[in-house]
Amino acid sequence: MAASLDQKSPNVLLQSLCCRITGKSEAEVAHQFQYAVRVIGSNYAPTIERDEFLVSEKIKKEMVKQRREADAALFSELHRKLQTQGVLKHRWSVLYLLLSLCEDPRKPSPRLGSYGALFAQALPRDAHSTPFYCTRPQSLALSYGDRATTMGTSGISSLGVYTLNGPSPTPQSLLAGQPPAAGGPAMGSRLAWALPVGSAPACALAPPSSRPPLGPVSLNRGVRPRRDGDPNGDPEVTEAALVRDILYVFQGIDGKYIKMNLADNCYKMDAKVVLCKSLRDTGSRLAELGWLHNKVRKYTDARSLDRAFGLVGQSFCASLHQELKEYYRLLSVLHSQLQVEEDQGVNLMVESSLTLKRLLVWTYDPKARLKTLAALVDFCQGRKGGELASAVHAYGKTGDPQMRALVQHILSLVSHPILNFLYRWIYDGELEDTYHEFFVASDPNVKTDRLWHDKYSLRKSMIPSFITMDQSHKVLLIGKSINFLHQVCHDRTPPGKITPASKSADTPSDAAELLWDLEGAFQGKIDAAYFDTSRYLLNVLNRDYLLLDHLQAMRRYLLLGQGDFIRHLMDLLKPELARPATTLYQHNLTGILETAVRATNAQYDNAEILKRLDVRLLEVMCVCVCWCVCARAHVLQVFTRECMSRYLRAFNFLWRAKRMEYTLTDIWKGQMCNAKLLKTMPELSGVLHQCHILASEMVHFIHQMQYYITFEVLECSWDELWNKVQQAQDLDHIITAHEVFLDTIISRCLLDSNSRSLLNQLRAIFNQIIEFQSAQDSLYRSALEELRLRLQYDEQKKTRETQGEWGVTAEQEAEEANRVREFQDTIPKMRSQLHILTHYYQGIVQQFLVLLMTSPDQSLRFLSFRLDFNEHYRAREPRLRASLGTTRGRRS
């Protein structure tokens, strides 16, 4: 029973397998058996997917390539039976072993990449994790003379070499100590055992009995005896001891002879060490690798535990850890090689031993990679989030393909959290940025009434350099639109129905694919989400919240576009506006507003629009302004308080201009009605003529101003706004066009800060019109009263004459003459008052024209030409002639 168990033990079975493969006896395969035990006990495993079907298919393909179709069919049948029986639990492992055994050991595996090609035969297949490094299992403590036999018969033979710029050197050339081809092998390619394939040169790999003697093997590899003539008498350090020190320095550990100098921040060799200059210089060059390692390791150790560094920073540290892990694999191979040499007592006379020069060649590529990582660490100090990704992306713009591949690999890991942030934002509207790494910022203190304008913004410093500003603005608008729909419009449509979510960057490899195609797939995803979300939001605003109807209502009511309504409202408000401002009441004005709506075409507007019409009194700024009343339409949050404030300023100005037109109409009606009545009073003809002239000037001025405001300002600006609104792709386009519309109105209506002097002159002109109305009304009251008294005197005179009496007595005639004389004495005063009013009015208009001529706005300069079309004011004001010449010179 015990014998049967021993026959089935793993050791016995493994020894039998070695005998079967090599065709030798048990005594002859002792070394192969020992190495096989070591390989089986290692923890290396392939990194490929454990798929039994794929492995079996590959075995069958290998058989077909070798024209063994019958064996492939037999293998397929046996594999099917094995699957049905369920005897083996690890069928994939067995199949993978068979596949590895059947492959040609002399052919480097393509799966190992550039840095693993040299280990294709020295290692188990796929014993690596990235295409930059590879390693080998721990070497066995075999005698040096038997290593050729052991390796050659175990299926793990000598290395193939991969170079960038030339042919691969043969294993024999490496054993002979020849340097590799130009460009140098990759990192892992310089670390494998220099072992032969099949047979090897006799001098290198022959059995100990047939090799030429190399002399006694020195077991003391630390120091050499003191050289003759050495004054100090200190023994000289051997190169082997220096190699061991260098391997410690590679890990950032002080060696026996090379230590870190904190003052100079570098590794220095002990000055007391007796060493030739070439070895000292080579050791110093190799020690730089340890300094670079310490720099990268210090950064990762300090940042890995810092939670405030964020997800992007942790991804960056993870990528550095991954590179350091591959670097440690390299060091483990070197340590294994050194340990084997020391265990076997190999000295520097053997070509395959580790030397400083070989280390210098083998660590050339790792040193370049660590230099890149150290420079990247320096450049990324104090950065996080998108700013950190931009720093990494900047280092990818290099002509070195290996360094570019390294930085691209790191960038794929660093950008992965950013792309995850981005996809959750544009597809779900969610922003979980705990450490403020994403370029979209949210202010939780902002209420929903300011959500679109203030809640979300861009952190420009966090925008990665591989994302354009246009893309970042679109990303901001997409998520902002989703949140606006949910929080303000209360639309519960799932985001997946608004825009279909495409595949997100689930892994760093997905992120790398997007980074390679920023103008293609990445741009397409953003554009699709942007157009779908913006179109849906505009449809909701227009369909459910009547955005365009509210916009038109603002034009009709606040900007006086509904002419019949404004005229009728002004007629109804005339008695109220003539009263003191303190006697105006809100409920009375509201009733007048409702009456004006019912009596005009405004009654046919949407009920939602009419419901929002309101009347309120403005604060008492002056006597004129306190009479003004505005109708305010409360619309969606797109029309902010700042917008409504500018609408009210424009309404105040337009209402005053319209009231001046209304006042001049009353003045003209008074002149026309009283002209025939006062024909019997010839002494008033001069005064009345002067009133007509001044009224005509005022009418011309107000008509030109009304034309300018109505057509050149309001209608042209409204047409541009409406065209932009119809072509708008998102809500921001509408808001921007609306802001431009209001800015244009405020600027061209002389309401901005740059036109304050013009506005003051215009208000003075409006005040002169009101004073002229008061003066003319006073004149007409006096004249009509005088006319009534004269007609009454004539009537009394005629009545007495019909009764046969004298018409008037001398006393009455004298009294009448005295009264007429008193009235005639007031006419020069009226004339002088009108003359002063006319002179003051013309002076203000002339000053206004001078300001218009010097205005940078071309439309205002054209307005000055229309106001003085016949050069009436230009003949009176020399500055107008100078301004006109300056303007013509500027235009030419």
C-alpha cells in the first residue's frame, strides 16, 4: 500500500516525467528534476485569460500547422472525453503546460513585448505583467558546470535578444562579453542567463572535465590583497563587492562603500575606499539610478496616504508604483544572478558574471525611464486633478517612442478618473467631486433661482490640456441642462431617454483608446450628448413654459411695441399722471391697466402672458419719473433680475420719450384750436408765431428721436435677437443673444455710463418741452381770458345800443382801455419768456448735437445729421462746424 502511494506521489511522477522527456535515467536527470521542483514551486503564473477552450483550439492549430490533422482530431476527441469524465479539476493548467511544451523554445514569444523578448526562453511563458519588464524564477543552487545541461533539457533555454535599431545579438556573443547592437536591448533583455540553445561553445559551456582550467576560484569576493606600492596599505575593493553595493543602492539602501550624502543629495563612494578611477566613475554613474529611485519612491510614499490628493493623484501614484514594481522585478533578477554566482563560487574571470560595465549597459533603458518618472514627479509637484493630467500630457510630446509610450501609459491611468467624472456628468448630471479634481465646479449655496447662472462653473486650471475649451464648455452645458430640467423645470424624464449613453471609460485601456481619438470618438460622444440635451431643454422651455411667447411679450409691453395698447393706456392715465405722485394708488392703476387690455388687441394674447402683466410705481427719483408707470411681465428664470432692471430702465426712457410725443401733440392741438380764436388779437400774432416756431423745432426733434429709437434701435436689435433665438443650439445661446440685445438697447438709448452726458442733455430737452407746455398753456389762458372779456365788453356795448342807450360811458371806456393796456403790457413779458425758453432750448440742442457728433457710435452720428438736416443749428454753433469736419476726416 505504501509502495503504491509512493508511486503516485508528485515527486515520483515529476521525476518520471523528467526521465521521459530527456530519455535519461533517474541518476542522470537529478539536476533537471531539482530545477523542475523549483519551477513548480514558484508563484509565477501566466497573465492570459484562463480559457480552456482557447488553449485547446490553439493546440489544435499548432498540430494543423505541423500537418498533423489526424493528431488534432484525436486530441479533440480525447479532450471531449476528458471534459465529460470530470476527473481533472485543473484541465486548463494541463492544457497550457502541453501548449508551452509543444512550442519552439528557440522562438521568442510575441506576448512578451520589447522588454521580455530576451526572457522568452529563460522564463515560463507570459511570466510578466507589462510589456516593459520581465523576470525569471529564482535560480537554483546548481553547479556551474551543470547549468548548460539543466537548462537545455528543461525547455527553458537561452535568451533571444530584442533590439530597437539593429539585429539581435546571439547568445554566444553575449556570453563572449560582446556589447549588444546599436540602440541597446530593452530592460529585461539584459538580465536573463546567458545560456546556450542545445550545444554551446566549448570554452563556455563544456563539462568541467573538458573545459580549460581557469585557475582557482576565489571565494572572497569582498576585497583584493593590497597592491604593491600602495602607501596606505588598505586592501583594494573588488568589483564583485562593488556590484553587490550597487544593487543595494539601486533599491535606495546605503551600501558598505556607497552611501547617500545628504549635504549634496547624491550617492557618493567612500573616499577611503581604494579603487581604480574607472570603477569609481562607473559606480558613480550607476548610483544615479538609486537617486532617481529614491526621488520617485519618496513622492509616492508621501502622496499615497494623502486623501486630499484625490482620485487622479492616486491613479498617478498607482502608475508610478506599477513602474517601480517592474523595476523591482529587474532588481530581483540581478540579485538572483549574483546569488547564484556567489553560491557557485564564480569569479569575474567567467564571461557570464555580473560586472559594472554590464550593469551600466543593462540599466541604460531603466535609467532613462526613471529619469522620465523623476522629471514627471518634479513637474507634477503641487498639482492635482485635471491640472495633474495636463502636466502628464505635456510630457507625452516627445520624439522618443519609448518615453512617449511610457507617458501615454501613465496618462491612461491618470485620465481614467477624469473621464469617469465626465461621463457621469454628461449622461446623469451627477457631480461627485469630493476633492475638487474635475473641471466643473458646483456651489451648493446657490439656490435654484440662480442655478443656470451661478451654481455651476468651469475651473479653468483643472481643464486637462487634451480637452479643448470648446469641449469643456459643452460638457458644462450638458450637465447643467440636465440639472436645470430636474430641479427647475421639474422634468422627470430619465437622462437615458434624452440622450443614449455610450460606453464609458470603464478601464484605463478604454481611456487610452479615447485619448488616441480625441477628435473622433471622444468629440462625437460630447457632441451627441450636447445636441440631444440642449434640444430637449429648449423644447421643454418653449412647449411648457412659453419662452418665446414671454420674449415677445417683453417686446410688446415693456418696450412699447403694442402701439394701440400703449396709446390707450396713456390716454387713460393722463388724469392720473397730472396728479401729485403721492396721490397715485396701486389698485387704481391696476384697474386702468385692465381696462386698456380689454379695449385693445392685447386682449387676444395668451392668458399666461396677460396674467403676468402688472403695474407698479417706481421710486420717486424726480417729479417726472414719479409719474411714470410700467407694466412688468414676470417670465422664466432666464430673465434675471439684472435683465428686468435693464428692461425697466429702457421702459422708463421710452415712456418719457412717448410722453414727450404725447405732450407735443397736445401743444399742437392747442395751437390749432386757438389759432382762429385769437385772430382778433393782432398784438398776439408775434408771440403765437414764436410759439409755433418753437413747437415745430420740438416736434421735429422728438419725431427724429422716436424714429431713431423705434426703428434703428428697437426693431433692428429685435430682428437680430429673433434670428439668433431661432438658430440657437442651447439655452446659453439664447441668454447671450438676449444680453447682447439689452446691452445694445441700453447703449443706443443713451442709458449706459458712457452716454451719461448725452442722457443729461436729453432729459434737459424733455424738461424744456414740459416748461414750454406750461408757458403756452399760461399764455393761452391769459389770451382766452382777455378775449372773453373783450367779447363780453362788445356784447354789453351792443346790448345797450339796441336798447337805445349809449354803448359805454367814458368811465367804462377808460377802464376797458386801461385793462387792454395792462394785457398788452404783459405781452413783452410773455415774448421775453418765450425768447429765453427758445434760446435755452436751442443751446441744449446744440450741445446735444456736439456730443452726438463726437460719439464713437456711428448710428448716433447719423442721428445728429437728421436732427440738423438743414444746418439750422450748425450756423449758430461754431463747434458743430468743427465737429462735422472732424467726422468727415475720420470717415475718409
